[in-house]
Amino acid sequence: MQSLNELGLEVFEEMLDYADELQIGVVELENGTVVVDAGVEAQGGLGAGICLARLCMADLADIQPAPFEIDGITIPAVQVTTDHPAISCMASQCAMWQIKAGSYFGMGSGPARALARKTKDLYEALEFEEYSDVGVLFLESDALPDREAADEIAEACGIDPADLRLAVAPTDSVAGLVQVSARVVETGLHKLFTMGFDIRTIKTGWGRAPIAPVVGKATRCMGASNDAIIYGGETYYTVDYEPFDELLGYLKATPSDTSRDYGAPFYKTFKECGFDFFKVDHNVFAPAKVVMNDLRTRRTLVAGRLNLQVLKESFGFEAANRES
């Protein structure tokens, strides 16, 4: 297998080749870092969001648009399929790198995370090492990175800034919302990992989640995008794990409905917590429904449920008034 960053670079260069069609902007910083704008100043869209998701997963997943129906209303969703779940989701896609440089802030995810080993305990658990002369990173941010930010990212990755490639989209953009929903498989793996489950035993992953509409500014869109997975996300994992009783216990604890904060739109919960993430029960960050096919016992197990009523509230569906 090529390095994660080499695979991510191929997606990045594809985005450059189709920049006009994807409605993205391209900027080269003074230090040589190339930045793709998928929604800060450029328009971006569904296609750009799919590309961002592919980049985040180092192109080790098939990511396609799909339909999703909520009480007769069909909206776009994203479907993710991977035969490399632990590496594509956790070693690459998981957003575990806070970028703080001067006044700049962004959440980093994608292949370059593996170069910087953010976080170290994860890569040790995966027994994964990444070697690459190039770095490719996605930043969820409402601003384009400046030279200072790019220099710090490159230094953390151990590469020259001219060999760094950054893609950016804010939460309250179409592309940004697409790439969040494409984290549905990763969200389940992350929940399992935090419970102590050996995610290397997960051999395949599939998931689908609706794409939240733009419902307001960044914080409201963050809430709706979380709800897309918490209340609308469904996943399927093929697992080679024993003992069976232990696997069953992990499965029962995985879906979002095991959380004390389950049942209301995330924005409402977040507001009641004073917009403090540390006061939110992190067990809620999980897919709504989880299915596991156990290769040892040949049994298929199901836990959790979709909650379309909360999705309707979160997404702000309303009937259009028509004059008779």
C-alpha cells in the first residue's frame, strides 16, 4: 500500500485538476504550501465535499452520494464503504488535531495527522507508522490558513512547507457538511476505541448518514451535522473478535441512544451545557444504529435505532406556504 499521504495527494491533485467544476479556490502561500478553499471564500458544493471526505480517508474508501428519506422527504446522504476501516477512519480521517497558530484555529484530519502522530496512543494501538515526504491535511475552519499556520503544521509533520497540501471548509458550508456526514463509519470506530475495543478486529465498514442542510451559522450547523450521525447514521461492520459475550457488550454500548444526552437536537444540548464540550456526555457521539457481522459465530447483531423526529427538528423542515 502507498503511504496515506501519497494516496491523499492523488485526491488533492484531482481536486486541482477539476477546480472549476468543483467550484473551489486554490491559493499558494509564500512558503509554497498549496491551499484548496472548498467553502471559505469559494462556493464549493456536494462534489467538493465528497472529495474532501476521500482525502480525509486517504482514498481508502468508496464514498458516494445516496438518498435518505425522512417522512416522505428525500434529502441527500453520503454512503461510505471501506475494507481498511481502522487505518482509513482512525489513522487518517479522525479529527484529533487542534491547529492553533497565532489567531488561526482549525480542526485537522487526514493523512498528515499520521506524520504528526496526533494522537500518539492511537498509532501505538494500531501499530501504525507513516513515512512520506509530502503531507496532506483537511482543516475544518472558517478561515484560510496563513503562512504561520502552514509552517507549524509542516514542522509537526517533519516536512518542508512547500510539500504541504491543505484543504479547508467551514462547518456552515455544503462541502463541510458533506465531509462531516462521511465520518459515520469513523464515529462508530472512535466510540469503540474509547471503550477499549481492538478496532483492528474490524475488517470492513459501511455506513450511511444524511447530509445536514445549512441551518444557520457555524455552531448551529455543527449541531445539525452531529445530529445527522447521532440520529440518522447507520453502520455495518464485519468483525473477527472473541469472546462473543464481550463483543455483544461492546455492541450494546456503542449506539448514541446509550447516552444520557440522547433525545434532543445537539445544538439544544450544547446550549444547555453553556456551549462547553466537556459538559456534554461524549457517549452521544456515535451512530444511531450499529450492525455487526461476527465472523467467528456467523451471527449478525443489531443495536440502536434511527430517530427521524429529532432529525426533522434539527434540520428545520417546514412546509412552504402557497397562495391559492
